Amino acid sequence: MLKLYYNPLSTNSRRVWIVLLEKEIEFELVPLQLNGDQFQPDFLAISPFHHVPVLADGDFHLIETLAILDYLEAKYPAIALLPKNAQDLAIARMVQMVTVNELSPAMSPLVRQTFGGAGDPEKLEKAGQQVATVLRFFEELLGDTPFFGSNTITLADVVAGVSVPWLPELGLSLENYPKLQAWCDRLNSRPSWQQTQASPKLVEAFKAQMKQLMKPQQS
Ligand SMILES: N[C@@H](CCC(=O)N[C@@H](CS)C(=O)NCC(=O)O)C(=O)O
């Protein structure tokens, strides 16, 4: 059976977890605390950069979220999560890359600011502008389809859909982006999103940990 090494607060782990659920694949979850256990030699042997997620398919160990998603799509095509035509396939890949390369780096300082209470105002302003550019782009791209370039859910929705719904938590409202807001609601109502949602208790523990980590930077 497939094994997913994950952490419940890891956005990247959640992407793989959701795809496994959406594709109705049998798998086993192997939790890591990320409080040092990711540096244990056994784990470093399968994940040299000490990151989750890792997917183990027998002796085959795979790192890097987008590579894992491609593997699952190729190996388990019965429930397809990528469009077939060239243009929609390109849209799906573009949304994944914009999320990883533009949105996620802009969200990092905002997460530190919101949960840790620290941040350089100039960097935060720049990050906010970058997020707004992504949101405008996504709003237009979504157009009148329920999912990106598709009437059914794709890997693009999974990758962007575990990040965008967090923005209001970071003080960035989606009210000027009604199509994206409706898309978030659509995703959040799916069993795969609900089942993989971090519990409020875990989120609180994460905030406390962030505050602790930010202390030396604030003084
Ligand atoms: N590029 C990697 C990044 C994975 C990553 O950053 N994982 C984080 C959790 S979301 C992690 O394992 N952090 C712990 C560490 O790096 O020690 C991917 O897409 O899978």
C-alpha cells in the first residue's frame, strides 16, 4: 500500500493527501512532527532535504509535491485530475506554478506577521501587492468555469485550493474576487478538504510556536 509521510499543518502534504482521497486510492498516513524527526537518518535517507511530503510506493520514494501529483495522475488515471486538451492542461499547470512560484513566497511573510506578529512593513506591503496580482490573475482565469479550465476538479484546484482559502486568515479578504470566493466555498465543502483540514487545536499550537520563534527577531 502507498505510504504518505506528512505533517497535518503542511500545505504540501495536504495537497498529496487530497489527491489520494479524490482519486480513491488506498494509502497509509505516516505522521512526522517536524520538530527534529525530519533530520533522523532514516528519514533523511528517503528525503535528503528533510521535507514532507514523501510518497512511498514500495521501494520507490518520491519527494517534491508536484512530482508526486504527476506520479499519482499517471499511475491512477481512472479518476482523472488533469484536463485532456492542450489549452486546459496548460492552464492547470500554469495555476500550479503561479501558486508555488508567486503566491506561496508572498504568503510566507504574511503568515509570519499574522501568526508570529513580526515583519518589515515594506516587505509586507510588497507581499500584499504580489498576492493581489495573483488573485486578479486567478479571478480572470477562472472565468465562468467551476474549476480552473475544467468543469471537474483538477490538480490546479488542489494546489491553489489549499493556499487561497487561507488568505482571509492573513487579513486579505476575497470579497473583491467573487468567483474565487465561490470556488473556495466549492472546494471547502468537499469531503477531501474537510477531512484534511488541520484542527483548530493544531492551528493554535502552530501560532504559539510561531510567536516563540519570532521572539528573538522582535527584540
Ligand atoms: N518543494 C517541496 C517543499 C516541501 C516543504 O517545504 N515541506 C515543508 C512542510 S510544507 C517541510 O517539510 N518543512 C520541514 C523542513 O524543511 O525541515 C515540495 O513541494 O514538496
